[in-house]
Amino acid sequence: MSQSSMSRSRRSFSPEFKDELCREVIDSSKPISEVAKAYNVGDDGTVTLIET
């Protein structure tokens, strides 16, 4: 497979979406992985958002 067919574009999220995601993780007792799955985002990106 060529490089171009394998690459994916990065998604961008609004500040409001990021705030909502972080708030749910911080305010609930749900694990990050569960919240990330519910919002259809990766665990690593969610952790990065929460740490910043």
C-alpha cells in the first residue's frame, strides 16, 4: 500500500467538545477509556486533553 492510501486526516474538536469530555471524566467515576469510547475518541487523546 502506498503512504497516501494509508494516511488518515486528523480530526479536530471544538473547545466546547473538549470541555464537555474533560468535565465528564473529572466529574464522574467512569474510567477515561469508557468516556473516550462513548465520545468515539481515543484514550491517548483524552488523557492529553485532561492533563492540559
